[in-house]
Amino acid sequence: MRRLFTIIMLFVALTAAQAAAPKWEEVNTPPVELTSESSDAESTVHVAVKDGYVYIHTNEQVTVKIFTILGQLISSEKVPAGAHRLKINARGIYILKLGGITRRITI
């Protein structure tokens, strides 16, 4: 019985953690000037940080991962081409992996 209770509590905790993970949302035009970065000649991505939001713009679908400076995964999503933003509530230094590009960002 105790083992069943532990499994249920673990499941509830994991579900709550996934629900609390920030999600990328699509925006029409980012309200900030985005800096260009490129991993190769064909794909160009633009990144900016303003007011607790991370803005990206990419020409193709790409996997975006954000880690804390200690390596804890905050968000991992595939985003389609276009402009997107992610709200990060906690101030600090983060690592952004966008396709083949890795960048340090400060909120």
C-alpha cells in the first residue's frame, strides 16, 4: 500500500512539473530588434531578450531548449518557422540551444 501511495505521489508531482513548464507562444512581430545568428548559410535565427521574454525568429522548424546555468532543463520544444516568445519568470543566466546554436542569455 505504501509503495502504491509513493508511485501516485510521484506521478502527481511529475504531472504538476510538466504543467508548470513555460511554453513558447507565437507572436506576429517581436517588439524588439533581434540579433542575427546562423549555424550555416541556409538557416538564420534571430534572438533577443526583453522584459523577461526570450524572442526568437527562425526560417524553419527548430528544436529550442533552455537550461539554467546549472544545467536544469527549463523548456524543450520544436517550434515552427516564424517569431515566438517564451516568458521566464526567474531572473538569472540561462543557456539557449536553438538548433546548432548555443547562446548564453541573461534575464
